[in-house]
Amino acid sequence: METEIAEKTKTVSDKHVITVLLVEDDKIDRLVVERVLTKNFPSTEFLTDWAGCVSDAIRLLNTKRYGVVLLDLMLPDSRGLETVQKIKEIDSDIPIVVLTGLDDEQTGASAIKLGAMDYLVKGQVSDDVLVRTIRYAIERNQMQLALKGRNDTLEMLVGERTIKLSKANELLKKEITERKKTEEKMREVMETKSQFVSTVSHELRTPLTALKESIRLVAQEKMGTLNNEQKELLGIAKRNVDRLARLINNVLDFQKLEAGRVDYNILENDITEIVTHVYDTMAPAIKCKGLDFALKLEDNLPKVKFDSDKITQVLTNMVSNAMKFTERGSITLAVRKKENVIQVSVSDTGCGIRKEDLPRVFNEFEQLDRGGDRKTGGSGLGLAISKAIIEQHRGKICVESQHAKGTTFHFVLPIRERRSKERD
């Protein structure tokens, strides 16, 4: 639009040339305006065409571009403000200066509302005012067109952005709907899995209990005296039944943890007592295997809030793993205060874990090949269960290991939550 206006003017001999369409049916008024516009102005030259009625003006506007229209409102074929409307219908962007014989501000204001840039009262306008009004009308029109162009661009950008946002919203709604469907299916699958595991595990427990009791009665020679070979076979049977019971218990524990059905009895406890209890319980079996078992307790450890049974379960699992994978050397159970947490560690001098296997240590049903002949199997759930329990205590569990040199498992429990400390 700005380019079109620029094309309607040109520079000749360093003067700015403005093409003017004068629409005036009164000969005298026309000559007055033409006389003014033919004067020698320092920086502007006017080239004027004349039309005596609106129809002639329309014909000229359809064949030639003009920089401005000087428009009389009272013409043979148009009266009043409709004259402005007719010119605007032909060229909505051309600046119009209304020439009126009435000194009526309301008429002038109405013309401006319809799109005119300004209005002048015939017989009351000096030469300089006429020229200045024409220049200002063109400048204001150019600014309006530039602003309109920017608004159009902005509206286009807003429209494009709105369409993109609308599409993005539709995609998001679709994604949310699909995600909800997937989550619902996952819940159904998890529920089915949970029911299956629970049913199978409980069904296995019934015959297992009968087996354990039968073996116990026979081993105690309630059914008669046993020879050494029979005792050895019953010992093997008892160990395998006990192992099967542990496997079933692990599966049930994991199923409950996964389903969020585990209740925690969180109380303020002395971690030293728990660790010492596990040490005393596990020491005979470890020493029987020919391993050293050391207990390192830091003095004056603060009490910590945790479920004593669940932490005992975690610690027992860690020590059992250390014993399982250590053939010679030692196992160390240590507790210390570290910043705002209590750290419990179980270290061994066993076969260790390969570096590439470390990220999989806490995966459920994962049994890593640590090398050597493995005499004891497992469900692959012990460490996954331990991780879930520690995380439910707002703690962390991790592992450090060097293959063929040993492994250390750590878990930490917060002494006091940060938010609680801030409230104090």
C-alpha cells in the first residue's frame, strides 16, 4: 500500500511532484484552487486533473493513480457525505481532503469518520494552508496505511499462531486421551498380574507348609530312627523347602510393593540396635563359612524414623548377598553419620560386579553372572525390594564394586527432613 502511494508521487528537478484530482463543479472555486496549485513552491510541484462530477472522478480514478483527491461535497450527481463514500468505494486507500462551502465542524467531522483526511472551508483557506493540508493528508494517509499493513501482518501472524496452537492443543488432547487409555490398560494388566501372583503364591504356600511340617517331624525322628544317609537327604530337602519359601515370600513382597499395598510402621528407632541385631543373627553362618565378619559402629548416632522390620529385611538381604558371593576374606557391616543422613554399608571381598552390569543391579528378576560356580540361586527380587523399601523411607541405595575385588552396598536414611528443620 505504501508503495502504491509512493508511485503516485515523483521527484522532478529536486521537487516533490504530487498528482491531484480536483473534483469541483463550480468553475470559480476550481480556478481558485488551480491557481494556488500552479504557483512555484520551493519543494513541491502539483499536477492537477479536474472532474466536474463524481462519475467523471470515478472514470479518472479507474485510469490513473493520484496522490490526493480534493473533493467538493455538493456535485451534480452526488450530494453531501455520500460523495466521500463513492470515492472510497473506488479507492479505499487514497487520501481525501473535503472542500465544503459550509463552515460546519459537524459535517467535516462526519467526513473524517467516513475516511477523509481533513476538510477545508471554501473562501477561508490561504494558499499555504491548502498546500500544507494536502501534504499532511498524504503523510497521515501513508502512516495509516503503514499501520494497517503492520496490523494486517500481526493479525496474520496471530492467526497462524492460533491455528498452530489449536493444532497443538488437539494433539495434546489426543495424547492425553491415549495416555489415559494406556494407563488404564496398564492398571488392568497390573491388577491382573497382581491377582495372579498373589493367587499362585498363596496356592504354593499351602503344600509347602505341609512339606515343611512333614520334613520337620521326620527329621526329629518322630516317625522312627533315621540313619546318617536319610538325615543328609532330609537336610537337603529342608534347605530347598526353605529356599522355596523365601522365593515365594520375595515374590509376594515385591507384588505388594509394586501395587502400593505395603503398610509402613514408621517410628523413631535406634539404628545401632537394628544393625547389631542383624550382625548377631548372621554372624554364626558367616563364620561357619570361614569368613571374618566385622561390625563398625560410629559413636553417638542419633535416632532415626524408620520401619524397623523393613530396614532389618533390607540389611539382612545385603549381608546374605555378601555372604553368598564371598568365598574367602571378610564382610564388614558399618554405620556412620554423614551430613544429615545415617549411612549403612555392607562391604565384602567377594567376586565383585562387572562395571557394565552395575546399572542392572537393582532391576527386578535380574540375576547377574558374577563368575564362578554359583551354589545358591534366588528370585532376583531381593535388591529390587530393598531399593523400593529405602526409597519409601525417602532414602537412597547404591552400589560400588570392582570385579574380582569386592562390593559395597550403601543405603542412607534421612536424620530429619529439610522442611521439618526449617519449621524448627
